[in-house]
Amino acid sequence: MSFDEFVHEHQQALVRYATLLCGGQGDAEDLVQEVLIRVFPRWETLEGNRHAYVRRAVTNEFLSWRRRWSTRTIKFTAEVPDVRVEFAWDEPDQRLARELRKLPRQQRAAVVLRYYEDLTDTEIASVLGCREGTVRAHVSRGLAALRSVLGSSERVWRGHE
């Protein structure tokens, strides 16, 4: 598959995934674009599952991007209103999206990879570069934090308890 075909086929899914990580579509688009720019020069040399490779690159870039964020953005002195992520979800899911943005990066990535990307502990460990036990801890703590705010009677993630 050519790079152009890959981008055409997977860009929207990568941006949706990155939006859950970043909390906003603009940042997600920038993140995915930056990753695609970095991947393009070595596209022909990539072997195996290229989608998994790019998803891992998006995750890694997200995890390191926030560390460099202060040198890349303009700091506003006025309060900026919270921007809603639009996924055509109902209100409980909007609350979930807001609370998801409050989780630490590793927990957020683990929860999104588990329940949005539907990856196994082994696959998530590979993406995050950690052990499976660490993945389980991140997911458990992330879900506990979400449940403490959203309540245990609500579904914390669509389709999952």
C-alpha cells in the first residue's frame, strides 16, 4: 500500500483516536500530521503492520508532545473556554470525554487503546512500551477515576462496563 493510499484509508481513524488522547480535534489533527510527516521518508522501509506502527507513533508523540507543549504554543493570559469534542455522542458520553481529558497521559492512552481501539493488554503494552501489568494498572486506575466522577451506575465506556 502506498503512503497516499494509507493516509486516505486511515487518516480519519487516526484523528479520531488522537482526538480522544488530546481532547480536541485541532490538536489531534496537528499530532497526526506531525507523525505522518515523520513517517513518510521511511515509509517504503517499514515492514509488518504499518497501521499499528503509525498508531504507536501517534501514541508516543502524544505522550511526549505535552512535555514540549510549552515551547510550541502561545500562552494565553485570558481564560479560554473548554472546547467540546464533537463525536455526535449523547450527553453522558460528552461528560466521559471531558473526564477522560483529565486523566494522566499514560492512563488516558491505556483506556483509549483498550476501549476505543479494542486492543489486548499485550498490544497496549507494545504501543506504550511497558509491561502488561503496568497496562492493567493504568486501565484500572483510569476506570476508577472515571467511575468516581461519573458514578458506577453509568457506563464508563460505551459498550463496556
